[in-house]
Amino acid sequence: TSCVNKDQLTRFIESITPIILKAGELTVKYKGKVANIEKDITFHKNDSKKIKQRDRAKTKVDEKVQEMILQSVKELLGLSIKIDAEEDTPSKKLFVNSTSSITVVIDPIDGTLEYVRGGSKYSTNVGIIEDGRVLAALVYYPENKRLYLLDENKDSFCITYNERLLIKHQRRIKPPASINKNTIYVNNRVPKKAIINLRQNGFKVIEDDGKILWPDALLKCLSGDFTTSIFHSPQTRDVLLGAFIQNFPNGYMIDWKGTRLTWPAGGRIPNVIFGLGDLQEKIIKCLSKSPFLASA
């Protein structure tokens, strides 16, 4: 087993941040100019063509960024930890400790298909998970040089950098003064029956159609624009912003039956709801009346 103390977390954040910023400059340089080399993955039988296209997307920049981060993780935390990373790159194979309580999750480019097409809604995600808790999380948007940081003290920040990658502005993220209790986001695998139930119960349901990516939805929860974001079988590394929501006194991370969840050591979370404020029981009832899909 392993453990990371507060000082180590501080050093990790201080050291990994410039690596992520540097990687961001690389992604911006090649955005829309690099080939989609794709990857072979196993899909759920009900996945649409759009989902398959999005999940299969991969570039050489993804691999390069992941290697930059993994090399830094190796130097900072050693090899006796678990790694849950998006791509199969050489350094990933160095981390072979399956008994460690520490997992570092990495998505070098979250939103690769958007990136390949020249869009701006992509990010680099890194988090440390131990025994069901996210100890630290960094979600960086290279296009606007904006970093969302959950630090070693469980404080949340939004940090914007200038052209020289020096801090331009930093603000603490606080719970919103008001929450739109009517609007819900659902990802692409949430059953259609559940969506119909939610709409029949008066909710405005924003579906995952590529216009609002998963991190966007979680940020809208943080701002109070959405009351909840509902996900079916997301990768842990893709919903790290959920830890920011869960961390607030009025935040929650629950399954579709309303039971509190902890973070898995990487991989997928079967069915999860992130939200702020009082949990609306009718949301749970809408989900419980719909058939569950098997986890992908």
C-alpha cells in the first residue's frame, strides 16, 4: 500500500502544474493540424456512431502529452503507484503496483475529437485518488490558459495564466448563490426512458450532443446553471470536476438510487449524479423507473 501526505501533495501540484502548462502549449500548436490515428476500444452495444467516433479519437499529441505527465509523475511519486491513463504509452507500462492505495488518473486530451477538428473545448486532466477520495485534481484548458485546481487543502481555484504562463488572475471557487433547480444535464448513455421521465416531471434536460462537453456540464453545475449532471458509466478521469462539486458542503456525488458514492481507483463509475443543493427525490424516481444499461 501507499499514502501521500499533505507536503507531498503540495510538491506534486507545484511540480506537475508547469508540466501541464507546457503540454498545453504543445496542444495549441498542433490543434487542428494533427491526424486522428484512432484506437481500438470495446464499445457498448447501444453506443451510437457519434459516441464511437468520439471515444476512438486519438492523436500523436495525446501520446506526447501523456508521456510528459507520466515522466513527471514517476519523478515525483515513484513507480509504486497505480496509473489510470487514457493511452497505451511506454511509460504507462512502468507502473505495475496493483496493491497501491494511490492512483494517478490522466487524460492527456479530454475532447480529442474536438481537438482534431480545431475546436477549443478540450482539456488536460490529472488527479490523485486514494481510498475513494480525490486528494487533488487539475483540469487545464490550454486555449484560454485556464486551470481548475482542487488543492491539498480541498480548496478550489480557477487560475488564468498570461502568454508567459505566469499567473494573471486567481479566484477561489465558491458555491453559487443560487441554483437553477430545473435544468439537468445527461450524458450519451443515459436511457431515453429516463430522459422522457425527467421531461415529463418538468425538468429541462440538456442532452450530450457534442455542444456541451462533460467538463462544461460540470462547470455549469459549479456555477449553479445546472442543478445536476447525470452520467452513465463515465471514465473517472473525464469527470474529475465532479470532485470540486462533491467537495462543497452542499455538494453530492451519488448513484442513481441516491446512495453516496466514493471514487473508484480509475476506470468507470457505473452510474453517478453530481449536484449542489438539496437532492430532488423526483430525479431519483425518474431514473429508477427507467431500465439500466449494463456498464460499458
